[in-house]
Amino acid sequence: MPAKKKRKIVIGNWKMNVVDAATAKSVMKSVKNVGAKLKNTLTVVCPPYPYISLLKASPKVKLGAQDVFYEEKGSFTGNVSVPMLASLAVDYVIVGHSERRKAGETDEVVALKTAAVLKTEELKVVVCIGETTRDAGGDYLGFLRDQIRASLSKVQKKQLEDIIVAYEPVWAIGASEPMNARDVHETTLYIKKILSDMYGQEEALKIPILYGGAVFAKNAREIVSEGEVDGILVGRESVNPPGFAELLKAVDSI
Ligand code: PGA
């Protein structure tokens, strides 16, 4: 019997690109139509907060949040807590996206948010990491190592099953082309080595590693199959229903 294929995860991060509730509902509807037919792929849609309770998750299309605050409650104007998200039909939370880091979020804050999400049983956390530039001397490798160690500094081994790591080289986000698939593979092997050093190989190798940055329908298959990642984190193409449908089918066919 052929070995069972490992399930892929495709996360669509809408960012602030869906500008009204009616469009949010229609994009979600189209994602659910395709998502329901996939055999081997879990889809996660991360809309802006105001749309979360307007949208319904389904068995194969889950809902995620784009960020969260680490305090549980209190006078924190404009913030949203983990218990609030857990009380809705949310299953995933992205933390440490480079657009949040650019707005001032430090590794320390990412670590606090990651720990806050892992305190609940209900939610899984998608921790984003990635270098801003690649230098020929390889300094980015040390940067990645330090960023992973710091961002996961409060995560215990027994919590690893609720973690997904998204490798997103910042220079590829919003670009026209992704990183080449061979480099994706090499870098994710390096990330696995860092995680193995932290938690032991057996546990570390169970952590899904996604790639993100300029993935579209046309390159998703190559990135996932040749990059040997467990899935992708998609920005722009996730709010383009026809393109996202093609992307999902391409990933599911691997
Ligand atoms: P992009 O964004 O797909 O639009 O490049 C990726 C991301 O920010 O996760």
C-alpha cells in the first residue's frame, strides 16, 4: 500500500485587503466551496477581527486571527485577547508576522503572545520568522537562529503539537517572485536543525513548517513539492478567489 500522504496546510492571511463585510462573506464562500473538495489539504482563513464572527468555519476550512495580545483582560484599548478568540470559532492565531514586527513588535513580545495562545487548549499558534535580507556571508543564518530561539523561548516541549512555524523571508513578502524552491528546502532544513537542538529531533520534526512570501497559483506546487514544506502562508493570492482556488487545488494534487 502506498504511504499515506501527509496533510498540507494552506493559510490565507487577508491582512487589511478585504474592505467590507459583504466581500468578506463572498470570498469566504468561494474558499469553502473549493476547500470542501480537497482530500489532503486543510485551509485556514485569517480575516481581520471584525469579520471573524460573521464568517463560519467548516470541517476543512478553519478560521484564524492575524494577531492577538498577550494579556487576558484589562485596560488595553484596541487589543484583542486569547480568551476572546477562543470563545469564537477560531482555531489558529498568527503571531510575529513581519508586518507586526515592522510596527515595533519584538521577539520578546512574540514570545509572550505565543505563550498566551498555548495556554488555551482551543488554539494553535502560527509563529512567523524570517530574515529581512540575505547576505553572501551567511549572517542571516545566525539571525534566524536567534529569532527562532527568542520567539519560542517560552514554549515547552509538551506544547509543540499546537505550534506551526511559518518561514517568511521578509524580502519575498509582497515581491513578485518567491524564494527559489531549493533555497526554501535548504532553509527549512536549517530551521528543523535549530528546532531539533532546542527540543530533540523526534519532537521537532513533527512541527509543521510552512513557507510564505509571493506564493501564487502558478508557483505553489513547486514551492511545496520541491521546497518540501508542509504548506504555505499566502497573502495577496488569498484574497483573489479564482487564484486561491487554483492554488489550493495545486497544493492538494501533490
Ligand atoms: P504575499 O504575503 O503572499 O502577499 O507575498 C505573504 C505574507 O505576508 O504572509
